[in-house]
Amino acid sequence: MPITWFALLWLGALGSGVALIFWYYLLHEIGPTRTISVTYIFPFGGVILGVIFLHEHLSWQLALGAALIISGVLVTNWNPKLNTEN
């Protein structure tokens, strides 16, 4: 029974609670548009983990999709004001 309470504390307080605190921190620091772009990385991570651990086949369509996801997140987070020198 103690392992159940430990799991509940670990998943509830640490897993969800700390993630929620980081979420609100990111909303405040970088704004909602850049914060929500993090969710686009999850499918990419799922494909990579599937290829590594489940030995799934990596087709060119999946590679192209991953490249599109990464380029979309980069374009969304690109700030030309920060890259110019005066």
C-alpha cells in the first residue's frame, strides 16, 4: 500500500504539479504562442521513441513530417529583432 501512495504523490504532485508551474512560467516569460508550440514536438518524440525502442520502420514520410514539425516550431519561435545588430 505505501507504493500506491508514493506513485500517487509522484505522478500527481511532481509530474502534474511541477509541469503546471513550468507551464505558467513559460506563459509569463515567452507568451502563449511560443509556449503552445512545445506541444508540436510530442509527435516527433513519439516517432523517435517508437523507432528506438519498438524498432518501428522510419519511412521518408515520417522523416519529412518531423522536418516540417521542427521547421514550424523554429519559424514560430524566430524573432528577427533579436538577430539584428545595430
